[in-house]
Amino acid sequence: MIISFGGSQGSGKSTIAQMIAKELKWPRYYMGGMRREAALKRGLTLAEYNKLGENDPATDLEADEFQEELGKTKDNFIIEGRTSWYFIPHSLKIYLYVREEIGAQRIFKNLKTKNNRNEDKNLNSIEDVLRSIKIRQASDNKRYKKYFNIDVHDKNNYDFFLDTSDLNIQEVFTKTLNFIKKNLK
């Protein structure tokens, strides 16, 4: 089984994907990390790299091809990426949602504790993070619509949709794991 995680920024998808991978003892692939590294190699922030991708599909191509190949050649892994459900259609598709304001608060807190060196520039407040989220989401939506004609936020694309806004991480983990266990083959 392949489990793909998508979701809104700050929803907890990275944390939950890591926890699920550890629980199942499966490898985890993180497309956001791959894109951040590609941006860093070009001396760009992720936000700048996404903007570049609005007119250059090559910025998404490496991650897209990687996902597609994984889905064809491997099994029993976790993959986290907004388009993972699309490139691995036979995956168990999970979407974690969070209201933007709460997502911005979580990301801002995370920025204080981790070295997110190339997320975006000038993220000095929750308001800055919220602004960045809106710009990034618009850029992502534009690219996904233009190149694939998909809406990564459409609930109908997923097998499991969970609003994490009012849940703690353990509650999200438990609900997600319970759903996965019901679907393990």
C-alpha cells in the first residue's frame, strides 16, 4: 500500500506523515523537501521557485517524475506532496486541512524552532506567514491548474479528509492511523 498525504499549509501533514511512517516502519518521501533543495541550489526561496514555476514547468518536473516512478516501482511507503495523489492514483489519499489563520500560527511557531532557511523572505510575524501562505497557495493553484488541470484542495480527490484546526497532533495521528488501519491490505 502507498499512502499519499496532501493538505493545507500548517495542517500537520509533515508531522503526521512522519509519525505514520514511523508507526508502520515504512519509508517516507517528502516532495516539499525535494522542491526546497532544488530552490536552494538555484539560490531561491521556495516562494521564488514556485513563482518561477508559473511559467517554467521544469521546476515541478523532477518531483513529478520522481513520484510517478515511485508509484510504479515501490510499495509500502508514505509520500507527502500536494500532487502525490495525482501522480500515484492507486495510493490511499489523505488530505489534512487547517483554517489559514491557525495554519499560519503553527508555521510561525515552527519557523522559530527550525531552520527553514529558504521558505520565504521576511516571515517575522503571523501576519507575514499568512500573507506568504496566500501567495504560495495562489502560485501552487495556478501551476496545478495550468499544467495538470487539477484542484489539489478538492475533497473529492481524497479517500480521507480531516480538519485539524481544533485537534491536537495526537488526535490527528489517532484518527488518521485508524483510517489507515481500516484500509491496510
